[in-house]
Amino acid sequence: MIFLELVLQNFGPYSGKQVINLNPKIDEESSHPIILLGGMNGGGKTTLMDAIRLALYGPRAQCSTRGNLSYSDFLNQCVNNKIDPVADTRIELLFEHIENDKPIKYRVVRSWTKNPKDGKDTLGILGDSDTWPDALVNIWDEYIENLLPLGISNLFLFDGEQVKELAEQEIPPPVVVDAIRGLLGLELADRLAVDLDILVNRKLKEVGNSKDLANLEEIETRLTQQQEDYQTTEEKVETLKNQVEELEQKQQEAFDKFISEGGKIAAERNQLELQQNTKTAEIEQVRQSMCELAADVLPLALIPNLLIQAQAQGEKEFRHQQIQISKDLLIERDQRLLTWLNQVEISTIEIEKIQSFLIQDVDSLYAKTLQTEAPWLLADDETLSQLDNLIYHLQNSKLSAKEKLAILKNKEEEIHTLERQVQTAAAPEDYTKLRQALEAAQNQVVEAKANYETIRRRLAELETIIAKSKRELSDYTVENIKHKNSEHIITSAAKVQNTLKIFREKLTLRKLNKLEEEVKNCFLYLLHKSDLVHRITIDTKTFSLLLYDLNGKPVPKHRLSAGEKQLLAIAFLWGLAKVSGHRLPVAIDTPLGRLDSSHRSNLVERYFPSASHQVILLSTDTEIGKKEVETLRENEAIAREYLLKYDSSTRQTTVVENQYFW
């Protein structure tokens, strides 16, 4: 079976008529398996999957957005909200399959309008000769069951959520269990067992005497009532479960309101006020320290220029004073020299020349150091040293004052923040209302959960009672109703039931053995890690997977990484599809979920090209990204690419051919 074309007209976000070619054939000689459709979340990928299911199965379709809606309400929901209410909504699915060794094409057409008549759509089947075979329309459900049974359709048409659920649960979800049962043929065996029970009971009524018949009818009436009670209780359990979820949502909303409107801050008001008082005391301490600085040398920071001038003038006068002392000492030495020269035998003229030279020499040495102005500071060496120490101490005081100002600013900002938090706190009476509302919501949740648990236990009790009544009915029919005609029916039915039980067990083991081997091979092929798992077994009752290593020791599922669990789930679905024996297309919505890069690469390179002869991938840009799509292109695995462009302003999606995100 191959899907060739999907036509959407005013279906969901797809306005107007849009045609998607799904044929994997590139030309008459070559074909590539993958049809790649890219779209962002909410852009219409799941709608395409629903369209395929709806075209094939109609009211029986297990569509993602249907929930508990009636078929009429679901069809109304699928109508594009921008079109005229009287305009047609239409989906067409063209597919090809082999019938009597010949390829045959059928176009399944379903159309309806808003508020469809009788709550149904109009089904048409267009054959190769463009005719509408009415006979096929009337038996379409039986016909499609032979091609793609609804029970196993989820093995070929599945989404990332299904893989995620299968990966995280120890026991497969009901949708997969139903597919396994359909695949193994267990549904037919179970149905036959039920039909045998009905036949036996009907015959017992026909041949039993009045007393036996009355007792039998009493048991059956009681059993019927118990089953009705069970169904009613089951509905109550579901209702209470929904009620618990709604009340938990309201509790969360009350808690969010309690937080957002200051309830939590009001509860912590004392702590905030204590922090505020502590910060205020710290600020006062910093200010006191600054006052001490102001009482010391810090005010002199107002006259830095005068201090520098005084320091320079003092150094200048001190230097001149030192020069004058040295000059006086030199003059005294020259005078001693002249006195000595007068004592020795040197002429007066020579002495006068020497004296003139000494005077000129002293004058020339100290000519540049003559003081142009009279000294006024008159500072000595000790005073200048004290002035230097004062300036140094002043610099340190200025740095300390700057640091304390920064600390003061930060403390004041912290106080302002605390003040704003205190101001946003709810008033005492408002806080009381918020707290009471939160407590009331919490109490409602507790009460609802208690009611749910009570009804759930009642449901379990009814299940036990029904089982007891069935045993009583069986014992009654076997032990108390003896009749020649009924003996043969009961004996034969019992033998058939035993044979059927043995057949069911052998059939299950034979199919499961094959399935176990396929799942293991698929898992190891995807995982590319041959030493992790040596053997995989499937429980015959719950259909849960059990993994064993090379030493025969169990490998707990929780030891697998999230990516390995996902690959195991995909391997399970892949193995089921292989064992089914049906050569059918595979459609996968959001295929790569939470996989890391290495596991993504394994799926892209190993699974997608090999999953089937036709693989329809519905992906976001973060799942099959640039690297993955380039790998698929290089491997010549992609036949066609489409981009689902969603316009958020109009809430409409357009299908763009020969285009992907990259």
C-alpha cells in the first residue's frame, strides 16, 4: 500500500484547496522512501495525520484532537473558521495497493459542511475509471480493515507523544496493547470465548427446568446489575479524576495569586522589617564614622590648592635657607684663605686679584638662587615634615570617605528595596483573605482526592463481586443443571475453551518469540551498541519488555538513558510493524522528541530510510534540523519536501512544495 496524494480543502488551518503529493517515486525507475513535511508547533502537522486517519476510518478514526467529542462535533471542529459556513470541507486520500496481483488506485473522499446533516460526512470512493463504486462505499469499513486494520494502525501512524509514553512506562499503553493483541490474533480468540459463553447460557435457558431457570435468571440479573453499577462507578471515577485535576488547577491559581498579590511577602513582613532595621543601624554606623573623619583632617580637603602652595613655599624657603648657609660657610672659608695669604709673602696686588676672583666666583655660583621675594612662611624642618604627614593623612581620609559614601549608597538602595517589598505586601485583612482562599482550595483538593479514592476502591470491590458472580454462574450451570442436551453443549464448550486457551498461549508464544527477536535486532541496529542488551523478552500478559545482558542478568529499564528508552520504544513499534506482515506506509509526527545528537543520527541514518517503503515525516525545525536533513539528502532518502507555513495573524497554514526550513 502506498499513499499517493492528500488533498485538503478548508480542513483545520488549511484554507482553500491544497494538494500534497505523497508519491515516493521520483521517476519510473527510482524512488526514495521519505516524504518530509516541516512545520512549527501549532502549524498543522498533527492535522495532516488526523486527515489521513479520518479519510481511512471516518467515525472510527482515533484522531488526536477528538477526545470525547461526538463525530458531528468533531467534524464541526475540523471546519476552517475563516470560510463561509455553507462552503464544503473536504479531504481526499489517493492510495495504491495490490489486488489480484494488479495495482489498483482508490481515492477516498469525505466532505461535509458546518453542522453536517445527520452528524455525518459524505463518503465517496473514486476508482481507476473515475467512477464511484457504491458497493465499496457500503462495505468500506470491512474493506479497509483488510488493508490496514484499525487495531494495528497505530503501529504505522504514530507520533512522538506515543513514543514518549511507550518509552517512559514499564507496561505499554492501552493503544499499543490493543495493537499487539490485534497483531497476535488474540482479539478473535477472546471474542470466540465470549461467544461460547453466550451460547452456553442461551442453551441452558432453553433446557433448564423452571426452578433452575429462575435461579439462573436471578444470577444473570444480579450480574447485569453489578455490571451496570460497575460502569456507573467507572464513570464516577473518571468524573472525580477530572474534578481533582480541575481543583488542583484552582489550587495552583490561588497559590499564584497568594504569591503575586503579596501573600508570601506579608507572611515574611517581620523578617523584612528586621532586615530594614539592621540596614538602618549599619547606615547610622557608617555616618558616625564619616562624622569622625569630618572632625579630623578631612575639612582641609576643601583647600587642597592652599596646602600644595604652602608645601611648595616651605620647601622653597627651606632650600633657600640651606643655600644661604652654604654660601656663608664658603665666604668664611674664603676669608680665612685671604687672611692666610696676607701672612705669607704674596703681593697685595695678587691678593686683591685672588679676593676679586673669590667674590665673583661666589656671586656666579649663587646668582641663580637669589631670592626675589622676602620669605613669609618661615617654616622650619619639623614644620615641613608635619605638613607632609598632614597631606598624606588627608589623602587616606579622602579615600576612606569615598569608600564609606559608596557603602552608604548601597545600604540606602538595599533599604529602598526592602521598603518596596514591604509596601507590596498585602494588607493584614487582604492577606487573611488570600490565605483563606488558598486553604479553601487546598481543602477542596484533599476532599476531592478522598472521594476519588473511595470510589476507586468501590470500583475494585465491584470488580471482585462481578468475578464472584461469574464463578457462581459458571458453578451453577455446571453443578446444578444436568440435562442430556445441555451436557453435550457444556462439555463441548469447555473442551473448546481449553483448546482455545492452549491455542491462544501457543499462538502468543510463537508470535512473541518472533517479535522479541525483531525488537532486539531493531534496537541493537538503532543503538549501535551491541554490548548493552543480549536478549529481549516480552511478558505474555502485560506485553512489557524485559532486557538481559550477555551474562543473562536483567537490565533494569531505568538504567537506560532517556535517548536509549526512546530508541527502545521505536524499536518496539518497528518490530511490531515488521511482524505484522503488512507492507504499509509509516507516518511519524514529531519523530525525534528529546533525543540527543548521537541518537538522532542513528534514527536519521538507520531507521527513517528503512522503516518502510514510504515514510512520511512531520517534523519541526529543531527535530530534523539542518544537519539531519542534509544527511538524508546526501543519502538520497528524501523523495519530496514540503514546508507548512503558518500565518499567526490569520491562523491559516499554506503548504509550500519543494521547500524545507533549509
